[in-house]
Amino acid sequence: MKEEAPLIAGEQVLMTLEKSPLVLTNYRVRFDMRDMGASSYQSISLEAIAYCGFVSNSQPIVLLFGLVFLCVGTAGVFVPNPIKQSVLIGTVLLLLALAFLIIYFATRSAILEISATSGDKITLVANHVKRVQIIAFLEAVLEAKLRFNRKILPAEKSSGS
């Protein structure tokens, strides 16, 4: 069972980012990562947050080349044709396809960053978290900051009729 960091008096967890060590509370954003041989704990108060962002990068053209080489290489190896060296050419194309696919998956990135006015920042490689969940978390951080700074007032409770 994972041991959780204690909360500050009056602090409540508002949201956690699935598959990540990020937690949003009514006072702060907390990053508590523990791995075998490594750990990191960071906390940024809502009032100190200066920036929240998410950037993802991939090279779809590299994926396209990899898939084209895969198809042509597979045809060269397995489809009978009159070219003498078709198996050799197909094998080379399959190796090229493998290289392009490895490059594509190795260079994909998704980075979530929350920065404080002091320059401190929480950076999370979020390759295994869905974009929709990351955006929802960042929007919740912004809303919590605005509520904390009283720029958004709590909704008034309606009197039951």
C-alpha cells in the first residue's frame, strides 16, 4: 500500500491526476514520486503558481515512413515477384521500417509543467496519461487558484423551495 504524504490542517484533496504522482488540494499542487532508487517531493502553493502548461510532440511523418517501409518490405519478402533480390530488398526495408518506428516511439513526448513565481517547477513526463485528463487537471488547478485568490467566489447555496 502506498504511503501518502500528510495533509496540512484544513487541506482537502480536490483531484489527483490518474497514473501520476500529482495531487491538487485546496492549498497546493503536490508532486510525490517514489520509485525504486529515486524519489522526488515538491509542493507549490496555489497562490505561488505562475504557469500551468502541457506540450506534446511527435513526428507523424516518421511514423508514416515506417509504415510505408513496413508494407513494401513485407510485400518484398512474402509476395512472389520477378525481381531476383526481392527478399533481400524486402528485408532491408523491414529493418528500415523497424528503425523508423523505434525513432517515432522514442521521440514522442508529453510534458506537463506547473511553475511557481519563484522559478521552481513541477515537471512530469506524461506519456501514459490521456490528454483529456491532463487538461482537466490543469483547468482544475487554475480554478482552484482563482478560488483561493477569491477571483471566483463559491456558488451561493440556493434556498430550497
